[in-house]
Amino acid sequence: MFGRLFKKKQTPPAAGQFLVARLNARLQPIHRGEFFEDPLDAVLKKHGVGEVSGGGTMQAKSGEIEYCDIEIQIPASSSDVASLVASTLDALGAPKGSKLTIEAYGEEVAFGSTEGLAVYLNGTDLPAETYRDCDSNHVYAEFGRLLEGEGRVLSYWQGPRETAFYMYGRSFDAMKGRLSEFIATYPLCEQCRVEQIA
């Protein structure tokens, strides 16, 4: 696989075991922290069973994010802690196709229940006045408003030819239905791509 894995360490390594949660989510590091790492860390510390010790982001050759990892340090391997991590991330909105690896045993636990939708705005082929008169920030805000109660925009990516918005919610089809009229009528969404990503 072509790509680069960018990692950050939040605390120095110490004795104990590690779990690695691979989120099937296209999240910038700041959004990974906001929506998943920080809330998970709070739950682990509340129960006194470990902490988030780092994270990583895998990028494709194009620069687009493919998935991200969260590293969790625990005092000792425990199926109860693994279940707590998986259930917490699931409750936070982890997408289908995510998995938790228990490094001490090489075991993997599947988790995640949300579906993902990406909209790729065409950044090069529309009329010049469309880019002049329309605003991708308006698209981002409108997607969030339209998805309220069904899903949410978690992150975005700006590539050389496209700008992508990544949304996760209960149903890809339901989210697509909520967005369809806006996508069909807002000029900046002309020639956009809509893809299921989880």
C-alpha cells in the first residue's frame, strides 16, 4: 500500500500492554483527537484502566487520509478493558470496518456501527464565477445542518483538484437523501462525487 503513517506520542512509553484501535475514518489528527481520542482518554482515566498514549494517520499517495490509529496503554491485558475501549469508540460514532488489536495476543476485535459518506467537490473544472461566488465553508455548514439528527461532518481534506467532506451517521442512504437537494442545486456541488466510505 502506498502511503505515509504520521504518528504522535502523547506520553513516554512505560511498562504495560498496548491496544491499537484502527478507525475506518478519514480524520485529520485534530478531529481524531476531538471526536475520539480525548473522550476515550477521559473514560479510561475515569475507570482507572489506562490512557491514550498516541495516534497515527495513514495517508494515501495522493495525500488523502485513509484511516487513523489510536494507541491505548493499559496496565495489563484485559478483555474487559478491550470491551470498554471498543464500546466507547462505538458509542462515539466509530465507523463500520474499525478494529481493535490486542498487541500482547495479536487478537483483533471488530467494532463500529456508523456508515460513512464523502462528497468530493470539483476544484478545477467549474466556471470561474462559481468559485468566485460560492464558498466551500457554506457547503460544510449546510451539510452539518442538513444531517442534524442523522449524521455529522467529522473532517475534510483539500487536495490539488478536489475538496472532500467526510460525514458519518446511521445510514449512508439516509445521509445521501438529506443532502441530495442541496447537492443538486448549489453551483459549487456541480460535478461532485458522492462515495460511501464506511
